[in-house]
Amino acid sequence: MTLRVFIDGNQGTTGLQIVARLAGRNDIELVTLPDEKRKDPLSRAAALDDCDVAVLCLPDEAARQAVASIRNPRVRVIDASSAHRVDPGWTYGLPELSAMQAEQIAQARRVSNPGCYPTGAIALLRPLVDAGALRCDAPLAIHAVSGYSGRGREGIEAHEGRAGERPPAFQTYALALRHKHVPEIRLHAGLARRPIFVPSYGSFRQGIALTIGLHADMLQGASTPQALRDLLAERYREHPEVRVLDAEATDSLTTLDPQALNGTDALQLAVFGDDAQGQLLLSAVFDNLGKGAAGAAVQNLGLMLGLDEVRACIEPNIQGCAA
């Protein structure tokens, strides 16, 4: 049976990559709206009600409106916006979150795709909190830099589409410490205390490097770099897309390249530090358009529909795809 998947918002960075990844499959009928009907409420409502799964690649309010317009009870939804990420009525779409999360996603009617930054932060923190190694009330500061595609079309246009203009090479934002990803990180990482989150954009298209510094006295039991590596490696042993670097690979790194995993759905985790220092550094590197967005959406779609592995985004001429 061919399954109908409607991509609502297929012209954005995430939507374009999802379409590219699903194109050519014979087990999916990929539904999109022509340009003249994309903003027509009746056309969108009809498409939403006539699919098996709707993937929403929309701004938050538009995503809420799209969900509210669905009348067909059999329609399942993956929302790539941040509108429902802390909503208890939605399943959080990070299959690696817990042992049962993938099965919960497979059975869910409503799945909220994780944010790009939260994907890295939660992947590092949740296993430590669950194991009792990290105090849930630890005072945490999370620093991350993303490629400008993280700003969506606006960021891409600013860096690639305006002749004669040169945006800043690096800019830190959300200085009021009210970034919308903070509640998501706090909830799904299992934190009792609101973390400080300091995001930045760099003058490169895509990729993320995220770091979290820890003092050993924030930890209980597992307080050395190797102990945390072992804990993370065990947690993700059944998840080949998550790569936990061993001591040798970690020691070989002198820098973190946010673009190192572009074009893949891999998530690379590492733990740096020296036992004598009493300080540790957790890091995550991944593609904000891969595991941080489109790759995660397609992974969730595969779980929900029982699909075989979909192909990587390989069309460099499509906006949002890795070159």
C-alpha cells in the first residue's frame, strides 16, 4: 500500500531536504501544494485531511493552525516547529531519548520534532541525569554555534542572496537568556534548574558544535572523562547514528569543526578533560539540517510508517542540502 505523506511548508530549508530524501520511493506518495495554493486555507486543509502523515515545516503559529484544522482522525502529524515540543499531548521525536522512545514514536499520532540545539544538549545530558551521574539541579551553561541556515530562509538570503552585503562572521544572540529552546532542553534532559543557553551563528552554511562545561563536584560517582564516555557509549550502544568518541579519538582533537558531519544524520558526542583538573567538557557535533532537522523528521516518519531506511540528502543544488 502506498502511503500519502503531505509536506506542509516544502519550500523551506527543512521541507526541501525532507522532499529530497523521500523523492523516488515507491512506498510513499509525496504530496505538496503548487505555489499558487500553498497559502490557500481550503487547499491546505484538504491536503492535511487526505494524507496518512502530515509533516509540518512551518512557523510555530502556522503549525498550531494546521493541527487545529485537521478533521480526519486517522491523520498523523510530525511537527518540525517548536510549537508542541513541551506539550504533554505530543510525543517527543528523539528516538534515542530512552529505551522506549522509538516505540512510543512508532505508535504516536502526534510527534514533535526536536530542535537542533536541544538535540545535542539533551543527547549529552539526559543519560547522565538518568544514571544519577549529573545532579538535575546542577548550574549548567550550554554554548553552541550553528551555521546560518539555522535561521532558515532569512539567514540563507542574508549570507547568499544579497550582493554587496556582508553579514557578521560570527554573532551571539538570545542575550536576554529567554531562547525558546530552553524549556525544551530543561524538560527533556530531566533538569530541575533552568540552564543558561548561549547560541551563536557563524558565517558558514550548516553544522553545529555544542559544548557544556562541568565541574567534577556537579557529578556523582561517574566524575571522570572516561567514566562519562563509558556511560554515554552504553546508552547509545543500539543507536549507530550516535557516535561516542573513545579516549584515543578524543585526544586526537584539538578543535571542534561544526561542519564535520554535514550531509549526514550522525551525532558525534565527546567528553574532554583531565582527571586532575576537576573540570570536564561535553561536546556534540552534527548537521543542523540533518540530525538537527530533516534527518530527524525522516527518522520519525520511518518509525511511524515502518519504512525502510531512507537515503541521505545528496542533491547539492537543492537549497538546504549539503554540497
